[in-house]
Amino acid sequence: MQVAYALTMPRRGMPRLRDRYGDAFTVDMPIFGRTVVISAPAEIKQLFQARSDLADNLDQNLGQVLGRGSLFALTGDEHRRRRKLLVPPFHGRRLAAYEAVVEEETVRELASWPEGRPFPTLPSMMRITLNVILRAVFGAEGAEFARLRELLPAMITLGSRLAVVPVPAVDWGRWSPWGRFWAMRREYDAVVERLITTAERDDRLDERDDILAMLMQSRYHDGSPMSRSEIADELLTLLAAGHETTATTLAWAVERIRRHPTVLRDLVTEVDAGGRTLREATIVEVQRTRPVIDLVGRQVKAETFQLGRWTIPQGYAVLVSIALIHDDEALFPDARAFDPSRFVDAKPDLYQWIPFGGGTRRCVGAAFATMEMDVVLRTLLREFTVEPTTEPDERWRSRGIANAPAGGGRVIVRRRTDRPVAAASGERSEVAR
């Protein structure tokens, strides 16, 4: 009952447990077993910095739906080796090259938006982020691309819900949720197998910027390549992690700025002037006040693990409550208020602001997601006038792994007719750079 309350009422469950038991407490989780939940900054930092022989990846994690070759499923040295191969596509020149892709997909989707009536933005954000990550991963469109665009939304939605459910010992086929998921996974593997085969025949593979091409050419320190199954699992990881959470955060961003007209007005003024400081701070504040993922953690691997004040036995899960630390008044005064100005002149501490997790298991695509949210929000504010609202805040709704706005981030927009020409030219130059 305690766990059900904490997980189904994320804005009340965890805070009430903390109010009653303090900033660390133990619960029995159906999936994780005996679990310590922490929210003290020093203990969170220590957990994220712990050696892998003391505390490492949770035994139950997204690897059960993403595959044994997924970064989520790997531990220790194997995890570090794989992570080194995945970092380059999400930084530097390659990251900048994806900006034009994000803007192109955003403009394409915004062209279908209705004017003058309310509608949820989450479906649109899902389409934008799915198309962006598909193009980033595979590079070009085609029959396989179109099939993945149809297959992945249902597969990811079902998989995110099954990620917190034990894998059954018996396969009941399409009569069961797991059976449906495995059928979709087999189809996904077949599509990726064809894409890999096609890429192997490409004489100009080394000139491509897509992630599939880079993974096929990457090598571990001993010179060995990734296997086809490893590539398939890792691509699914990037497609899943780079799609739903980013889209949900963007829907929350729309929900937040509509209810804060001063912030909305200042964001539009900044966009017209070609700036980005407030927009970047707003994205950070949205992630602080509306974290899409509420828990991140480790499993104790040593016989005991001394975590701050606590000695934790082997096998225990240690979960960090993102909502609790993000709402800590000692770290963020007036924490429940939505106030992007708190991050205008101050970068967030990566052990206190943790929407992407932390330590060696921090989301490898954090920079990509941040860039994508920045470009989508900039394009939206440039193209449309967003009408503010005095409606109550949208409630939280669980989508399995992610917490989304119950109304889907509803909005009323009108296409702008007052867009400054100079600002528009400057934005195109920024994307080109």
C-alpha cells in the first residue's frame, strides 16, 4: 500500500513518506525488493560516485525490454566500454549537425496545428522527437524508416509499462502483453537487420553522420566491432530514451509557460532578439519542477555499502527520489514556484538537479535532448503566439516510466504575423552554424 501510494501519487506520496520518516526511508518494492529511498544531496552525490563494485546498475531495469546488449543492462567495465562508443554521436560537430533536422521536423509538424482552439501538444511532440531520433539514428527515409515510425510508438509505450512488471516464465503469445511486446520486438529486429545489411554494402559508409553508421564502424579497445544484436539493442535504447521523455518534457514546457504569462512574454521577446539564455533556463526549470522520470538508483553489490549515515546490506536497491531533491527548499528556495530566473545566471548542480540521472550512468543523450528541446521551443515561439491561461495546473499522469501532463500539455495558438525579419535571419544562421 505504501509503495502504491508513493508511485501513483508522485507529488504527494514521496513527500508524505519523507515528512513522516525523514530524508531516507526503507520500503518494500514489488520489483526491487527491500529498497532505501534517499533525497539528501551529500548521499546522492556519494551514491552516484560510488565504484561499481560497491553499487552498480539496478538488477531490474529497462534492459529487460531493451535487450541484454542495451546500455541499461550492462554493468562495470562492460558498461564503461560501451559508453565510450556512444558518446561521440551526441557531442561536438555531430550534435550541431542535428539542429537543422530538429527544426525541419518541428516546422513540418507545426504546419498541421489548428488555430484558435485548444488541443494537446503531446502527440505532436511525440511525432517530432520520433522523427528526429529516427533520422539521427538511421540517416535517411525509406520503407524501413516508415515501418519503424509506425511500430515504435506502440512498442515503446507498451515496453515502458512492462519495464516495471516481472518477465513471465511462460510465453502466452499475443494473448499477453509480454507476448505482444516480443512480437513487436521480433519485427523491429528484422527491420534493423535489413538496415545493417544495406549499410554494410554502402561504399560511402564512412561519410555518413547517422548513428547506425558510426556504431558499425566503432571498435572496442581490442579492435573488435559491436555485434549485430548489440547494435540492435543499443539503437532501440537510443530510440526509446530519445523519444518519449523528451516529448513529454516539451509538453510540460507548454503547460508551464502558458500558466506564467510574464515568462511567456519574456521568452517571445528573447526569441525575436535572437537570444537563448532565458529559454535555456526555462527548460532547466521545467525539468526541475516537472521531472518526467521520478526515480533513479543503484543496487548494492558489496557485502555492505556505507552511504553517509547508513550501512546498507548487499542486494538492497537504493533509489534517489528526483522529485524530493528538486523540491528541497534548502537547495531551491520557494521550490514549488516555477521560476526560470533562478537558472539564468547559475548552472544547475548535477548532483542536485538530476532529471538525466547522475554519475557514470547519467543519460548519454542528455546534450542531444537539451538541444532538441531548445530548438523545438524556439521554433514554436517564433512561429506561433501562445495564448496564456488561468486554468488549473494539469495533473500528473503515469505512462509507465514517464509522468506526463494529464491533458497532454493543452494549448491554444495563433500563427504569428509580427515575426521580425532580422530575428528570423539570425535564427537560420544559428542553425546553419
